[in-house]
Amino acid sequence: MNVEQGMREHEAAAELAAAHYRRGVQPIVVLVAADERLKKYRHPIATDNEIERVVMLVVCGRRHGLIVSATRIVHFGAVPEDLRQRHNAVAAVDAAFIAATRPGARIGEVFKAGLEAYAVQGYEDEWKLHHQGGPTGYAPRDYRATTETDDTVQPDQAFAWNPSITGTKSEDTIIAAAEGSEIISASPGFPTVTVTAAGLTFERPDILVR
């Protein structure tokens, strides 16, 4: 899909939906926010707001009944240092969630690993401003995980974690496996940032600069 400066959020949402339909994927959730709206809303319904500097694009797409979720950030021009810092931090939190999502792990403990990463990155309370995701499959989330969730991660179970820090978010869908989680919503050609968590290395979506 092609997102340009001056587009309305509605137009970007239409482009995002069309790109998925062309690939036989039904977009059941499409969220878009640009600039100041991105700083205010973490689950943003698209509006007529014009895209000036930065935009977040979110989709939950269904194929053969199963749903995959992903979030990407696009910035026009040089990325401000504050946004760079926040995005690197949220990518590290995302990696911590993914690293902890191993078969047999208590999901509440996976959640705690994410919260600890927020604190290490210096954004201890940001998780309180939006849910963090959880198991997925035939719904965008089977349920929203918390520290109290006693279910355990099952082999080959799908998860979509979506940590966010004001102005940015990191989200992909993974399959939990004993040898390490497989990211099934990766975007070939999209820039990535390399992050290490629990001794494992992950490529997380970076900010695409246009």
C-alpha cells in the first residue's frame, strides 16, 4: 500500500483495507491515527485528520477464519529523537513479551515479563494506558492477558502482543514454539530494529521513513 503526506486518515485506512482484500485477507479491524491523534489514542478509529508527519497503521486480517494482527509506523522526514527513543523502547518491550511466550509458560508470568521490560526502559506506567494483547485465533484476541491469567501457553498457540508507549506501538502475531516463537505477520522490505531479550534476538518493525 502507499501512504502519502496530505492523505486523510480515512484514505489511508481505505488503502490499507484494499491492500489486504487484494491478497484475499478480510480486514476486520483497521485503525489509523496521525500526528497529535497518535499521541492521544492507542486504539484509534480513522478520521478526516490530515497526515502531516507520522501515522500509525493497524490491521487485524482474517483468512480461512484465523486472524493475524500487526501495527506499523510511517514517518515523513527525519524521526525526532524522542520518538526514536520511545520506539526503540516499545520494540524492546515487545521482544520481552515474545521471548517469554514459550509453551508451558504461565501467561500471567509472560505478562509480568512485559511489565518488567516497560520499567527497565523507563516507561513503567505506559502499559496502564492500553491493553497489552494476548492469545489470538478466531478473534482478534481470545482474551486480554493480565498478571492474573493462569492459562499456560500451548505449543503452536498464536499470540498477538501490542505494547505501546505514547506516540508509538509494536505489534505482530506469533506462533509459540519450543525452539522459539515464529513471527507470522512480518512485512518483507519493512525496516526492522534488532532487539535482544532473555538472551534471544528479534527483528521488530522499525519506523518507515519516507
